[in-house]
Amino acid sequence: MKNSVNLPFNMADKWQIRHIIPIVIYLIVQLVPGTFRYFIPENQIPSVVGWWLAIGFTVAVVVSFFCLRPDWQKWKAEGNQTDPIDTLKWIGIGIVLLYALLISVNLLDAWMSGGLENVAKSQNTDDIMKAIQVIPILQLMVVLLGPIMEEFLFRHIMFGNLSTKLNFVFSFVLSGVIFGFIHGDNKFLIYVAMSFVFSLVFVKTRRIIAPIAIHVFNNGIVVLALYAMT
């Protein structure tokens, strides 16, 4: 099956409320830890935050799954989803394309910085590694739950709804820019490149599992690499 990149993601009935619920839960899970310092002893905050995020993201993923499932069923009924073999093919293409883009972006960064030795490290990645060392359970969020929830939000809800009004380029750019800003990192173009690959694979397969698989794979490689270096 060959889906056009500009074929819109038509959502099932009552999509507005079904799409708002995951966003609200995500915001609650992300913002509430900022209040812990007011009523939890400082030495207990890291542990509480770790368990809060692990449990919170698990709940968010489960609730989001049931909220978004009607859309997936609609796409399947319309015959727009790829079969398992084609889906695996696009996951493989996505992984290759992702690392080709990441290498290109890093080479561009090195050229603009005057050499590889001058390239700044990812602040977000450093912060994540420090957090994992303090709160090991966060590995579950970083490698699995985080990517799943981000794909639900940024690919299915944001990119998917934008595609009903805009073409692929504008839908990807808008969702990709927000995806980059949300991470608050000094490697903005890295996240835009990742967003492009995830969006492309999603639009070609109409299966959210495809960009999730690539996202999980990438985050797993990053965590393993960081452990190897430390």
C-alpha cells in the first residue's frame, strides 16, 4: 500500500474530547512534580518524582490508548493501514533515515562550530542521564513510556489533526517545531529531524506503532551509549 504523504488523518467521532484527555493527563503528570518541594522533604523528592513519573506515564499511556483507539480502527476500516510486513519495512527505513539525518545534522553542527571538538553536548541528554543515575526507574519512562506518550501526542493528535487542514510539510514543520521546543534542548534541529522521520513513517503506515518503535529504539540506543561512556 502506498499512502500519499498529504492524505489527511480523518478522525473517528467525538475526537475532540478523546484528544483533549491525553493532553490534560500529560500536563498534570509533567507539572505536578514542581509542587512537591512545598510539602515533601527535600531528600525524598527524587524518589517521589521517579515513582510519580513512572506511574503517571503508565496511566497516561493506558488512558491515551483507549482514547485514540477509535481513530486507528477507522483507518483500518478505510483500508489505509499497511500490513505487518510493510510496517516493518517502514520501521527499518525510518531507522536508517533517522540516523542519516542525525549524522548530517551533527556534521553541520561541527562545521558551524569549527570542528567536532567544539560541538556542544546535548543538555537534555546530560540531564536525563543524571536523573537516571539518581532515579533508576526513570529508565522505563525515557526508553518506553516517554516515546509512546510523545508519539500519541505529537504524531497522532498534533500532526494528525494538522494534516486535516494542512499538507505534510506544514503539518510536520509546526508539530516538529513544537516537539523541539518542548524538549528545551540546545539541539533543536535534532528534534526537528526526528519529528520529520516519525511523521513520515506515521503518514506512510497509518500505524502509530511504527514511529513508536523507531522512537523507542533510538532512546534505548542513547541510554545504552551513555552507560557505555560512563
